[in-house]
Amino acid sequence: MDIIDVFKKFSLNHKILIAFLAVALAGAGSGYIAGILSAVAVALLFFNFISKRDKAYRDLQERFDERTRALDQETDKLSRITQYMDEGAILLDTEGNTLFATKRAREILGAELGGVKEALFTKFANFRVREHFRKCSHNKPSRIPEAETEDGRVFSISFQCLQILKGLYYGHLIWLRDITEEKALERSKSEFVAIASHQLRTPATIVKGNIEMLLDQSFGKLNKEQRNILEQADAGNTRMILLVNDMLDVTKIERGQMEFELEDLDMEEILKSIISDIEDYAEKYGVSISYEKSKEAISTVRGDRMRVRQVLQNLIDNAVRYSRHPGGEVDVSFRVSGKMLEAKVSDNGIGIPEAEKGKIFSRFYRASNAVKFSSGGGTGLGLYFAKSVVEKSGGKIWFASEEGKGTTFYFTLPIKR
């Protein structure tokens, strides 16, 4: 065993002591011995450093390998869990690198993991997918409700931001949902409703005409009981005709067949006509309708006269119907807001429950308190129709409401240029 082997067995403290001893001997003039001891000490310190560095590297490599195996296991587990999902999901980091894609996502896009993002951009190039992705990259969730591909399939695409803590994001999730069958079913339902409505409208109109002739006593005088029965029949038949007309309008909206005849409209004139038509109805329930005339001149708007009138009348009719009886107050006003004219219809009625506000513009939807308050009125289509007409006219519609205190609806229409 040579001197190096002996020194290797020393602890780090002993090696440092030898180094100090070498320095001390050198200072005392024992140059030869000090030189040997210094060389040995430096070599041992170097060997010790290399040995510790190698051990730290091996420990780091082992931890890295262990984490990699754990990540691979989790990825495999996630793949197994999601392989039967109907929706496609793509997970990306904050830099836009694809971390994971479900089997369904890869099938829809016809690409493997590394190419799914570009395949998404290419397959849905006509639907500004890159723009939606950029919004999501700036922590703004986005959605494409319907995106039809060349093979006729229809997809809904959602872009979500993944948040760890408030304001701290770690990636993005893109959902692809095939809604082809749902859209086909909706079309079938719309076609059925259209056919049924057309078939119902003609006999209902004939019945209404006959009832009106009886009420006019064209076929002889009526006693009080006969008149009451006929008036009830006429009211019921009128509701059915309104429902049929609403259903036909909804079908046209869904098919994209609703035509608009644009013209210059004086909203104050339309409002006066509406108030004149429903004033007696409002008085019957003890509800007052007031128009707060703006101090500034009300600009003329562009729109379809019949459709816009229907929107405003639906809102005023709802306000009267769901106000307090008696003591209800309905206020209508207009004001210019930039390039738009804003209409406002408010009431002091039953309001809309907080949990149901998100559904209020849905087809055939009536708030639960509205159903209890007026079981015989409303089809649940008026607000759906109003939203469709306003948005197709280039405006917006929204509301503010507090249950038990009242509701205010607003909508805008573009001012004539």
C-alpha cells in the first residue's frame, strides 16, 4: 500500500489538517517534505471534490429518472382514462407546446401528438382558430360554437385557460366536441315544428274568423252566458295563433331564413303605436305605462319595422304582465349612445331569480316565478326572438334584474348614417 492509498482513507478534516501542516513546514524551511505533503493533500482534496461531484450528479440523475418514470406512468394513466372520451382534448403549456392530446383529438385532427396544434389550425382555418388561440394565450377564454369541416362534420371548439392561483396560469386546454348529430336533430325538430305550425295556422285562423262572426251576432243575438263562452274560446284561439306564429318565427331564425326589410324607423312613433294597442290591457291590470322623453333629439334607426316593433312590444308586454297588479309601473325611454340608439324598458314587478338569469334568452324558457305568477301567459319564445332580431339588426340586448323588485331590459339598434 503506497502513501496515496493511505491518504485516501483519511477523513476530509484530516486531509485539510495535512494541507495546513504542509504549509506550516514550508514556512519552517522543510521544503522537500512540505512539497510532497502539499501535492498529496491537493490531490486528495481534488479527488474528494470529484468524488462528491460525481455522487451529486448520480443522485440528480437518479431523481430525474425517477421523476421521468413517474411522469410517463401518469401520462399513460391519463391516456388510458381518456381513450374512450367522445370529446377531444389538447393540453398545451404557456409557450404553446403540446403536452398531451386525447386519442379522440388525434383521430379528429388526423395527427400525432407533435402535430395536433398545426392540424387544428389547418382543419379549421376558416374559423379564425389562431385568433381564438391568441385570445386564450392572453388568459381570455374563447369559443367557436359551430365549425363545419369539409367532410360535413360540425364541431364546437372551446379554448380554456388553466389557472393555478388567481392571476397565475400554467397552460391552455382546447376542447373539441362533435355536434354533428345534435345539429341534425335540431334541423329535424325545426322542420317538424315548421310543418306542424303551418298545418295548425290555417284551421286556427278559420276558427278565429267564425268566433268573431258569432261575437258580432252575425247569426243571431247572444245571451250573456253564450258571449262569455265565445270570448274564452276566442282568447284561447288567439293564444294558439300567437304560439304558432312564434314557432314559425323561431324556425325561420334557426334555418337562417328570417328576412329583414330595412328602412328608416322613428322609434317614438312605434312606441306610441304600441302603447295605444296595449293601454286597455295594462289598465285592466292596474299598470301604468310612461314614456320618459329624452332632452336630446332621438335619431332615426335602421331596421325591419315589423320585427323591431315586435321586439319592443314583447318587452313592454312582459313588463306589464309581470308587474305588480295593481300598482305596476312600466317606464320606457330612448337615448343616443355613440352610433347606437339605446331603448330601455323597466318595471317594478317580480324580477328574475338569480339562478335563472343565464337561461332567460333560451327557447321556450320561462322563469319559475313567472310561471307561478301568470300560468296562462307567455310561450317562452318572446325573449329568444327579441335577442335574435336585435343581434341580426346589428345591436345588443341585455338586462338587469332583482327578484321581487323589478327588471330593466335594454337593447340597441344602429342609428341611420
